[in-house]
Amino acid sequence: MAIAELLDRNQRTAPAVTGRADIVSLPHRPCSVRRFDRGDSLCSVGESFRALFVVRRGSLKSFVVSRNGLVQVTGFQVAGDIVGLDGIDRCVYQSDVVALADSEVFVLPFLQWEQWSRESAYGQHLLMRTLARETYRSHQHMLALGTMRADQRMAIFLLDLSQRYEHLGLSRSEFVLGMLRQDIGGYLGLTLETVSRLLSRMQRDGILQVQGKAISLLDFPALWRLAGTTPDHHQHLALDPIVDREGNLAVAH
Amino acid sequence: MAIAELLDRNQRTAPAVTGRADIVSLPHRPCSVRRFDRGDSLCSVGESFRALFVVRRGSLKSFVVSRNGLVQVTGFQVAGDIVGLDGIDRCVYQSDVVALADSEVFVLPFLQWEQWSRESAYGQHLLMRTLARETYRSHQHMLALGTMRADQRMAIFLLDLSQRYEHLGLSRSEFVLGMLRQDIGGYLGLTLETVSRLLSRMQRDGILQVQGKAISLLDFPALWRLAGTTPDHHQHLALDPIVDREGNLAVAH
DNA sequence: CGTGGGATTGAGACGGGTCAAGACTAGTGG
DNA sequence: CCACTAGTCTTGACCCGTCTCAATCCCACG
């Protein structure tokens, strides 16, 4: 496939932003960790931006709220994901983030991050790439919200979740939805009733099995067909983590 | 208003990302300019990422296409706007961009940009802030696509256009839509027929006047009401331009 | 064993999509 | 300069997907 070739070639001959580098977790730069209970707010719109957060454990949801109180969930975050990026622009967080379960996050004070990343271009690159990826993800989701039917969006959502769980070393076919039906609806631009109906219908069709929050995906080909993707496509957008498992900043030398 | 205060305070006491700095357009670093005719493609998905583009004149549309050929327009760009940002992550452009009218863009080879911005943190900041803003814009648009009715989306779209034209020194109430109905629909997640119907209805209601591509907004309060905003809200997200009018890179010292 | 939040399911309404016909517009070539 | 043409826009009729409203069920928790 032409695009795949191009992509591969580009990753090797990457002109500027290196795909992977010699990463050294500098030993004496551990991040602090903050704990949040389910329902706690990590940050909210208008709050002064001081730090980025990297999820260590648990799960979060980010969302924006319109003047009229309408809620759009902009994303769900699990271990390794970053939140707070939109605060960079105006030094004020632009979305709300709450914990869906008891969670722990690494706190990266932005001042420190900048200072550290000045020593090598790697950190800067990593952050820029993360931001660019966020834009990409947003555009893909806009595509879903703007052009696809409810069942297609749901399929994409489930496959995306599945993939992320798999990437975390968990089962790709059986997992627990950390969020409410309402949150899923808020993410997919649907009402909670529609979400419920879709899950029921998909169960009736043998595509999956639901029992409250527990879900098991049975028919991946059907989901791919709905989502309009193929198994190889949508390869997980894995990136060198900004902090390692122990919470040390990843800065190349 | 509490939020406005906070915002203002934060811009002055910005801990890390400076709001404004002493900008010096370094004299011997003009960007090259490329000309595009209407319908020309600036870049497309999968193409090797080498440069960012800053619109100098004309207008562009960016969009992504799904497997099934469904098109989601992700944005329209006019003078001062940047495209190509999503290529940073994987060194491959992630969206298509075409010229809606004969246009000129400054070309910023990314390698050079990086080299130059290494001399001062300002350039890096500017780029990061631009990326973060793009994320913010995407989230706002997701809110529209996911939660709002067609007429509300249209109102938001028109007010946004109006504001951008005003910011370019043009009339905020009378302007020419550079894009087709289909493009507007593709942006708002609607069909071209619905777009046409909405414009007709708004004209009937005395909110605006349309004649083909020429539009004049008559009743701003009505538009604000529809959009769920207020005049002061949605203050234009103006940022120090990355290149000045002559195409010199803006790099603080 | 209650209690309340979450989830399911149904009936009906409505917004927007789809299909199709016609009008307008700008660009093209005679 | 005009006529032709293809692309664009408008408008109508109908249909379908999703929302709304409401009743009921389920389960975790005290």
C-alpha cells in the first residue's frame, strides 16, 4: 500500500522530529504524584495553568461545557495519557477533567518541564508531537461526529477503547467501561438512551455482550465493518511516554 | 466577571509561556512564498511533512476523509492562519488542504524553523501555543457538532467568520463566503441542502441577507442568541503572528 | 431490606437526510 | 457579444434516525 510505504519511509528519514531517540530517564527528576477519588476534579476551565498531568493509574474524562450547559466529552484518558495540554496557550485550563475512578497522576509543573526540556530538544519535540497528535485525534473525532451514524460512532469508540486496553496489556475483547452511558453519549454526540439502545441491539446481533459496565466484544469483523476500518488501520498511536513508569521525566541526551 | 479577571491576571503573571515578548523580525530570514490557484492542493494526507504554511493572501480549507469517502472539513484558513501542524507528529501530513481562492502562503521549512527557534525559546513557545489553540478550537467545534442544532451551528459559524474578517480589517457584517455550500455543510456536519435552507430561513427571518456567496449579517443579537454567546465572549484568539507581513520569522531575542 | 442513581425499553415527535426537479451563475467557446 | 454548458444553489416532498418524554427495571450501597 502506497501510503504505508510512504509513512514507513518517512519515519526512518524523519527530517526533523525524530521518531525515537536514546531516552534516558534522568535519575533525580521524579515527578510528584497526586491521588484523586472518583468524581474529583483535576482541573477546570478558567483555572490557572501550572502543570500537565500524566495518568499513572485509573481513568479520567475531559469535557467542555457550552454557555447553555451542554456538555461535550472531548476524551477519556487512561494510564500514559496526558491532560492539561490546552492550558498551554493562555495559561488557563480550557477544559474540565474529572476522575472516573480512583486515580493517580504524575504532576509535571510546566515551569520545570520547560527548564528541563531546554537541556535537550527531545522533550520539546515530545510535547509538540503530543500536541499535534491531539489535533489529529480531534479531527478524527470530528469526522465521526460530523459524518457518521450512531452505530458507526459506537463501533469506532469500542474499537478504540479495545485497542487502548490491549496496549496497556489488558484484554482487547473483555473490559469494563469506566464511564456512564451518559458520558459515552456526551462523547459520541448521542443521548444516553441511544447509547443504551445501541448496546442492546449490538448484543442482539451477536456483536458483543454487555452486562452493566462489563463488556465483551465478540465479533471484531462486524465492528470493523461498521467503523469502516480494517484491523491494521488505526494502529495505536503509541509515543515515547513523557514520564516512565516510575515518574521520571524522559529526556534524551 | 471572575473568569475574565483570572484570565487577565494570568496573562500578566504567566508563569512559563510568555503572553507577549519583544519580537524582532530578524532581517535576513524571509520565508519563501508559494502561489496556489483555486482548487490547488497545498498538501494531502500521507505526503511527507517538510514545512508549515502561513497564509499570506487568499483562503484555504482543510479536511479529512474517511475510508468510505466521507469528508469532514476541519477548518477554513485566511491570512495569518497556519496549516500543516498535524504533520509534526509523524512527519506526514494528516489532512488535505486546498485553496478556495487564488492564494499565497509563506513556506516555513520545519528544519529551518527548528534551527532558528533554538536560538530563543520564543519561537518554540509560539508554536506550542498555536498547537494548543488548535486543540481548543477543535474541542469547541466538537461541542457544536456533538450537541447543537443546525441553526445554532450556522450562527456560530457565521459569527466566527464575521469576527475573523473584522480582525483582518474588513467588514464584520458584509463579506463573501469563499467556500461552497457543500464545504460549509462539510464543516458543520450538515448537507448542502440544509445549509441552503438555513440561509434562506435566516434571510426570511431578517437575520441576514444572502445573494449567492455575498452575505450581510443584519441582526447580530439574534445570531448571538442562537449561538448561545455574547458579543464580548469569543474574543478573537489573536496571537503574535509567526511571520510578519513581509514573511520574516518572528523570533524574540 | 429499602433507596436512589443508573440503565433499559417503549411510543411518539421532529430535525435533518435523501431524492429529485428546477433556477441561477460563471466560465467557455463560437 | 451571445449562447451553451457544467457546476452550484434553491426548493419541495418524503423518509429515517435520533431525541424526548415517560415508565420500569436493575443494582450497589447504606
